[in-house]
Amino acid sequence: MDEPFGAGVGSLSDPSVENLKNDFATIPDSSISDMTRSDRVNPRQIASGVLRGTQRIVNTDGSTITLGEIPETNGDFGIATFNSDNQLLYKLVGSTWLWNDLSTDKFRVSITATDDSFAMKVSQSGVDVRTATNDQLVFNSENNIFKIVRTGTFTLPALDAAGGAIDTSVTTFDTGVASATPLAATVYAVDELGAYSALPIMSTNYSGLFQLIRTLRIELSGGTVQLRVDSQNFTGMPISAVTAKYYLFQETIA
């Protein structure tokens, strides 16, 4: 039969509570296994009031959560989680979350939230994200970066050049991406061996004479982004059709 509400449980305002000093400078460790019944915490077994000092909650597997002054962090005050080997996994200090890379014991991920801004950073392996320079960061949300809006393929037709004449072709591909302004794009010509050659292409022979020129323009037509490739064959021999692989980018931060 359950005990009456509050029976045998003190309050932090009661100086007679066992293991607590009158000034509440010391808060004992609380083991989850000691506080649970049928794997659920009984609210009546948790003292209420204002906690002062450091509170350490121990799980049955030995992992812990620390509330207050975080051990071995030069006096950081916040929330931290340690694994069963007492290795720091992450901590929240002020408005910044920090995640620790156990393989190098360096903080590699940080998320900072203030009243009017948010920032996420990820550093290279072995580099502390708190002191990393911009070129040591794998990711920095404060940078204006591109994201891939669309990727796909289209065909660049064969170039004849019969009788040594220069053969020219214009290929226009509609990406179907609506935009008020042109976006950035990268296009690769993929040959029969699967090798990628980024446009523009300006190949020459040993004499320095042009053999093949392919240039790229990004245009708007009917409100969608068009990719235009101008090709010129100077070889005097036919050039087979090739597949063009494209990536269309836009800025993620205004």
C-alpha cells in the first residue's frame, strides 16, 4: 500500500533532512537505481526546493549527469554528461552546447544560441572547435555557403567537322528551377571512359591550335534557369556525343 503523500520525505528547507547541511552547500549523489520503483521515479522521493552546489545523477550503467560545477573544466557551471568510463560526452555552459570527440578528447561540435542569433560549428579531427580558425572548420553556419538545388544530366550532341570545316553547336537545357536571378552552376562533360572535364573546355594540340572549345552560360528564360553550352570542333574529325553532368547551386544565407 502506498505511503501517504509526503510521508518520510523532507524538504530542502528542512534542516533535519539526512545528508544535507543547513546551508545546503553539499548535495549528495542520487542513484537512479535507489530512486526508482518498477523503473519509474516516485516523485515523492525527490526533495523539492532550490539546489545549491553540484548535483550528480548516476545511472545504473555508471554513466552520470552533472548539474552545477562540471569536474575538470576550470570551473565551468552548467550541465554535463559522462559515460560509464567517466569520459565527458557533452556539456551545456551558458548558451553554448559542446560535444566531445572521445577519440581525440577535443570538443568538435558547438551550437551557440543567443537572443538574436544561432551558430553551429564543426571542427576538423583533433582541433578544438572553440579555438579553431575558419580554415580548420569542416562546417560553419555563419558562412555564406552554397547548397545544391538540383543535379542531373543532358546530352551534348555529336560534332561533325566533315571536310575539315569547323563545326559549331549550341545546346540549351532547361533545369526547371524557377529563380528571379541566375544561380551558380557547374557542368562536366563525361567522356566514354567516364572521365569528367569541367566546362569551360579549351583543348589544344601540340602546336597550340584549338581542337575543342566548350563554354557555359547560365541564363533565365520563362522564369526558369537555362544552361547553354556552346561547342566548337576544330579537329577536322567527328566528335561523338557526350553526357553533361550539371550541379545547380544557390546561396543559403542572404
